[in-house]
Amino acid sequence: MPKAKKSKGGGGGGGAGEMIGLAEQMLQSDMVRPQGRVKNKDQVKIKENDDEYVDERLSRKILEQARIQQEELQTEFGLTPEKKKPSTVLGPSTQDGDSDEEWPALGAAGAGEDEMAGDGVVEVDPEDEKAIQMFMSKNPPVRRTLADIIMEKITEKQTEVGTVMSELSGRPMPQLDPRVIEVYRGVNKVLCKYRSGKLPKAFKIIPALANWEQILYLTEPESWTAAAMYQATRIFSSNLKERMAQRFYNLVLLPRVRDDIAEYKRLNFHLYSALKKALFKPGAWFKGILIPLCESGTCTLREAIIIGSIVTKCSIPVLYTSAAMLKLAEMEYNGANSIFLRLMLDKKYALPFRVLDALVAHFLSFRNDKRELPVLWHQSLLTLAQRYKADLASEQKAALLELLKVKTHPQITPEIRRELQNSESRDQETAMPVMAMD
């Protein structure tokens, strides 16, 4: 005998013919039905503890309101807490490793852009500053203004071209149209107050002009805002050839960066970003910024730290880096050379043996130097021994060990000696191409 079907309307277990009253149905419709059993016990615990925590958005609002109230109270009672300035100090270190903790001196230099630019002020050790000043050029070249440099270049070009044109046609070379001069004087008024947004189209076409230096002079680059300098660097690095971009970096960007660091003891964020954007053409960057800065003989410790942090952060092709290291090793020594050499060595590129030989010769050239070498020199030699000890020949290691008997540092020299003595030497030399840095 089949079982009796239960009613779908719900009820107290009556048969198929049993009906539920209207009053009971109305009461059941008003009741809230359970959502089903929670299968996971962890979910039950989370729901039970929901009242104990505040979500992320509400927490952020609470903290923001608390900070605003604290600032109002400090303003009302005249309490202004001192802001802690980030410090970047170059000092000796004997730790071994690959992290930034190995070199607290320049580990902070690559820690963040706020320390190099923006609100952070780079603080340097006075002793290191004095040590670098000892190796600066005694007769530095006269610092000319940006307008003088550009005008001199333009005058030379105009004289040369004007002489040729006069000999061919018997007439002087024509000057710029007054309407062109008026347009780019107006561009200057825009760039002097530029903060963000679109640039004038007349400015964007300057890289395509044959006399772009002359037109650029009309806009008075020394009066641009930092944001305008960044936009100009972005345009010129993308549209100019490497040699022309090098001239823009050397005549416009580098003087502006050095003046900003000298005046404010830090580098504006937009100018710092412009230096990074200029690495779009690494060859022009080295030839127009880094090499001229070291060749000037007046590169300060603060300038070396700030520009060196860009070398640390950005990826640079190995051939350009090798050529720059070769040039730095062969030029006259100043303290900034050691900073840049050490930062490039820390990138752990597979350097050609020609570059390593030049670096060893660079350090051996100080064998008869009577001056007291700065800590930066010993640190760069230690970095060379740590990173490329297996790529040095046995004769080179023996010569460096003899050098350590003359040039010593109480903490760093034992580490250099340990690295050189407890490592293998290269067996045979292999040739690897290297670019020439003219």
C-alpha cells in the first residue's frame, strides 16, 4: 500500500486532504524564514566577532578626523612639533651582503624619492664634505648662466653659417621673423607659470626645427617652472637625436638641476623626474649630465648623492654603463668619481675585462699619492673586490694587496684583503665589446 503524500503547503504533518487554516497561513507569511544552516564553523566565529572590528574605510576616516583635531589643538595652544628630516650620511661600513643595509651611506640615497626630492633635505656628513673638497679642482671653470652658454653656441653657429651664406650670395643671413619671435615670447609667458595641463603646440614642434637652439633661447629656459622643465625633457628626449638630446641635457637640464640643489639643498620633484626621464637616451644622459658633472671638478657630495640615486633606481644598458665606468676611471680623480663607480659596481653587471683592468689601474694610480684618501675611495675598492673578485687576475690581486699596505683604513682594509685572498682568479681573458664614450 503506497504512502500518503504530504501537503506542500506546510503544516503539522497532516495528510494529503488536510488543509491549513487561513489564520495560520497569515501568521506564517509574517514570520521571517531562516536562511539556512551555516556549514563552516569559521564563518560562525567571524559573524560572532563582527562587532569587535571596524572596517578599513571607517578606520581611515576616524584616524583622519583624529589627526585634524590634534592639529587644531596644537594650533590653538601654539604647539608645533618638529618634523624629522631624513638624513643621508656617508660613512664607513664593513658589512658584507647585497642589501642596502650593507652600505647605509648610499642605501638611504636610493630609499625613496622623497629624500632626494620634494620635502626631504639631503644631509651630508661635514667630514665627508671636507674630504671631497680636498679633491676638487683648484681652478674650476667660471660658472656661466644658461643664457650665456646658449647664446654663445648660437652666435658661433650664426657666424659660421652667415659667413658661408655671405660668400655664396653676397647677402647677410636673414634674421628670425618678428612674428616668430612674438609667438615664442608668448610661449615663455606660459612656461613661466606652467603647473600642469597641455603645452602650446608651438613649443612641441621645436625639436623638429633646424634652428631649435635659437628658438629655444627665445623661450628663456632659465625662467621655466620645474614642471615645465619636466615636460620639456620628456618632449626633447623622445624627439631629438642622441647628439642633440645631449646638448639639451648639458646646456639646459644640468645647469638647472645644479642651481636648484645649490639654492634649496635638495632637488625639486619635477626636476628629479626629469633626470629619470632623460635616461630614455642613456648615451646622451652620460655624455650630457654625468660625465660633464665629474669633469667640472666642482661636483659636491650632495649632487653626487642625488644624481647617483637615479643610477641606482633605473635600469641602464650594460654597454653604456661600462663605457661610463671606463671614462670615470681614466679621468682626473675627485670624490664624486668614487660614489658613481661604487653605485655602478653594485649593479653587478657582467663587465668587460677591459673595464675591470681600467678600474684596477685607477686604484693602483694612488700608490704614490701623498694625500689622505676619503672613505668613499676605500668603499668603492671594497665593492670592486666583493663583486668582481673572481674576474680579477692573480697579478692584479697581488698589486692591490701591495696597495693596501700603503693606503689603509682601520675597518675597510681588512675586509678588502679578506675578499682578495679568499677567492679564485680568472684563468683566461675573453673579449667583450665596449662602447667609446667620447
